[in-house]
Amino acid sequence: MHNNPLIVPILALLHDEPAGLSEHEMIKRLLETDDHFSDTVQSGELALFQKHFLVMNALYQIQDSMLAWGMSLQIDPLLIRFIPSEQTEPSAGMDISQNEPLRRYYLDWDNLHETSESDVAALLNSFWDRYYAMDKQAEALERLGLVEGDRLSWATIQNRYRQLITRHHPDKGGDQAQFIEIREAYELLKKHHTPVE
């Protein structure tokens, strides 16, 4: 395991901020106090990725070492903080500290050194494509009169689509524009819907 130079300064930040701080605030403070990121690319998306990677690597190493002391480290992009292990309970945010594939990714130094500017661009594009699809999926569900948070099965979506398409079919006196919107919503959901287990 490589020695991450951010471990000591991050421990100091967490000590000074017992209520915790966000990853963004942590990186901002690290940049203000010293040149902790001197070995990273200095600008662009790759630079942001490398800073993020180094912080996450340090957090996972700290988490491992603190377990022996009865402390748990909550790693949530919006709140990073120590909590006594016996008080550990699910956070309302996005605590990723127990996500094992993510943990392995950030503890593997090859992922830092082998990731190029084009890899980062591809990751960001993939994220925005998924985000856009999720946003459009919510709109499509709403157009069908369904609520996204209900963990809908594909059969439920199909049944609702059939009801609406029958009701709004132009041959049966329905509105053609609404008929087309319902069909578009269905096609989008067919492409992006994640089945419920």
C-alpha cells in the first residue's frame, strides 16, 4: 500500500472539524494550507479527478486504521466525519464507505496512474448520459401518471401505457398530440427502465 501524503493533513482537518465537512470543503482547505497536490496534473478535468482520487484513497486508508480504535469514518461526499463504531447507523446522505467495489477502486493506485484525460472525459460523459436518462425517465413516468419512487415493475408501466394509449387513440376520439406524448414516454421507458427485482 502506497503512503498517501494526504493522510496526516486529512486527519488534522477531521480533528479540527468534529461535525465533519464535505469533500469539496476538504479539498479546498487542503489547497489553502499547503501544496498537497504537487504531484497531480495542475489543470483540467484530469487534475480534478486526481485530487478526488487522492482524497478518497486517504479516506479509505484512514477508515481501515481507525476501526481498531473503535471509530468509523463516514465517507459521504457531503459529509465526511468520524463516528464511534457503536453509533454507526445508516446516514440520510450517500455514505459510500461500505461500498466494496468503490473501496477497491480507490485503494488501487493503478487507477490513479493509468487514468488519462480521455478516460475522465468518458467517465463524465457517461455520468451525464445516465443523469439525463434518469431525468427523462422521471418525466416519462409523470406523463404516464406514475410516480418514480414507487419501484415500478415493467408490467405496471406496460399496463398503464395500454390504458392511456387506448383512451387517447385518435381513432376513438382522443387527442393526437397527447397520444404521441404517451407513445414517446413509453418508448423512452422501454429504452431506460431498470427492472424491479
